[in-house]
Amino acid sequence: VPVAPAPPIAASPLPPGAPVAVPLPNMEILRYEHHAAVWAHVQANKIALSNLMSRVARGGGMSSSSHDDHRAGRNSDSYAYMDFYRALRSMSEQGYAVPVVADVVDPADDTIVVVVDEELDNDAVNDTDTPPMLGRNVFYLGEPDTENAAVVGLVNVAAFLSQAMADAASNLGSCDEVNSEVVGGYLPQSNACGQHGLSYEDMFCSEEERFMECEPVADMETMAAYGGGANVSPFFCGSKEKYPFASNADVVPGRPAVDGPLSNANGRTDVEGCCWWGRGAINTRGICQYGKLNYYLGARAAAEDRPARYPDIDFCLEPSSICHRDDDNTRRNGEIRWVSGLFRWIDNVQSYAVVGIDDDDGWNYLGALNDFVAGGMTDGMFVHGVSAIVTRGCHRSPCPGYAEGMGEMTDAPERYGYFLQVLD
């Protein structure tokens, strides 16, 4: 990525090869001219988008009891349009800082070639006498100076937002993941440790990124704000010493209560170290995703003298901060759940690429996105691939990290339907 030699922090938009801009002092400045068309279109549809978010947050079969009415009212604010817009605009125009290697000179014009290196170990950076240079990853809004740049950007927004709405719908409008995997006729509270084929504390980063992971803390305690229904308690976590087993299991109608250990599908009966359930738009879950969020945007970035959007939040010690914090900054609290989802989109979806083997041509998200637009936006397999990346970690099964037989999506039609609604 060519960059003019100057600012210690350069903004390097995705995909690699795009021009670099200097840090933006405010959100009124655009990285590229075609972004103006993107923001104008998003704002022109803010009422429709706001109504969709409200319907998703209030839907999902919440009961009509006064207790759940209170929860429904609170959950209806979980994903507000203005929080979404501010977060999207900031992550598109400013993004987040990443360590880079910047010691290669382009012989064509003597400019520095900056290579964004998310695998750069902080210890390795500190072995040099000079501080690391920083680049920026951003939400992709299309290639500048191309015919369909704004359309590509808007389709990327639609793809993100539809996946966020699908996750919100599956969680009944809650910012926290809800208990939904029935095991032996019950909803065990130990599902907080992982459900639907996953064990959240075992969701490790790649070997090159293991240094970013959160370290599970046995006595960490937190509780979700909402459980998913009148008879379903919110997820919680805590030590075995305090909770030898996960209390009474939640009961599916027609089953008697069980006052004793009851395991989830992975055999867990306790909730020690199980604070990593999904939270926010495009659910952040597992020790790798929380760790990377903290490494790039949270307290760890600040501690290592890198720019941090939330320098006072340690997402490894306060994973619940994505959904709720004990402070009165309601604007920031509403924004974080969107920013965490946008970060995951940039880190996991936009960067997704599989090299082809034999007759397989491979698949990468940004290429598929541009091909989808160029082909008239009719290829449903693009949406299916995106949904699979978000829910399973790869664009087609079998996906690594899932228990045998648990790698298939169960809500692909619903996710495609949300995409069509948003795109419309």
C-alpha cells in the first residue's frame, strides 16, 4: 500500500493496494469522493432501516407479561439506527489502527510500501529501537474511481446489516446471546459455555495470533441482561467453587424441573470460565474474538501505546461491556455493540480468502462482493457464503472448530431474506 512518507499513523483502507489517507480529524471528511453517495443513500433510507431494526428487536416471540414488556422495551433500543450510523461511518472513514511493517521502498516513485501485518507480535515490535508504524483497517465501501464503487459499498453495508439483524432476531432482540440449544429436553444453563457445536473458551486464534487471545479467568462473573423468554434465565458465568453446577436447568414446556447437574451438548455442567457467549451485532464470541477486539480497540491497545477507541475498557476482563456497562454514557454504550460487530466484519469477513486447490478456484469475500454486483446482484450463493462465514467461520461446510455434524447452517433462508429486505 503506497503511502506518502509523513504521518506516523496512516490510514490504509481495504482491500490491499488502495491509496492511503492521513488520519481524519472528524467524520465530515471523506476518504473518497464516492463515499458521499453511500452516506446520502443510507441516510435517505434511515426510516426504513430504523423500522426494520425496531421490528427485529421487538419480535421473536416475547411474552406479553409486564416483566417481558419491560425487557422488550429495553431490547428495542439494543440496535438503534443512529448508533449504527455513527459506528458505520466512523469504522468506514477512520477504522482502527494495526501494526505494520514499513521498510520497503517502491522503486517506481520512492514511496514507502506499507504492509499491514496483523500477525506482528508486540514483543517482536519492541525488539527494534523505533516504535512500530501503524496502518488502519476500515469497513470497505468500494474501490475509488470505478463505475460501481458506491453500489459495491452499499451492498457491503447491506450484507453486514442483514447478518446483524439475523443474529439479533435469533437472540430475540437481545444484545446478549440467548439459551437456545435443547439438550435432552432441557435448556441447560451450561450452554453459556458453548452451544450449537461450539465451546467458546476453546475458540482459539491461529498460531500467529494466539498472543492476542483473552486468558480465561476462573472466578470471573457476569450475567446477560436477557435470557430469551419468560421461563429462560439469562446466561451467567462464575467459578465452580461458587457454582458447583449451573443451578436449575431451564425447562422446555412439558418437562419437569431438574435441581442438579445437567450438561450441555459438550458435557459441561458448570459455568467456570464460560463468560464468552455471543454479544453485540454480528455476535462476538470466544476468547479469540474478544481478545482481538481488546488488542485493536480496547485497553490492551492503549497499554501498548497504540491508538484505542475504548482505552478504558478491557474486553478480556469485561466482555459484558459490549452490551452494558455501569456508567451513564448511553450514546457510547449503544455504539459499542455496533462497533464490535463492524470490527468482526472487517477482521473475519472482509479479510476472508481461501486459496483454490485442484479444481477449486478458491473464494475470497471482496472478490465475491465485486463479482456479485457486476453480475447483477442475483447470485444467492454469495449471500449463502457470507452467512456461512459469519455463523460457521468458513464459506462452506465442513468448517473447522465445530463438532461433527454441527457445521451446517439452520437459518440460511432467514439470513437471505434479511439481505433482500435491507438491499431493497
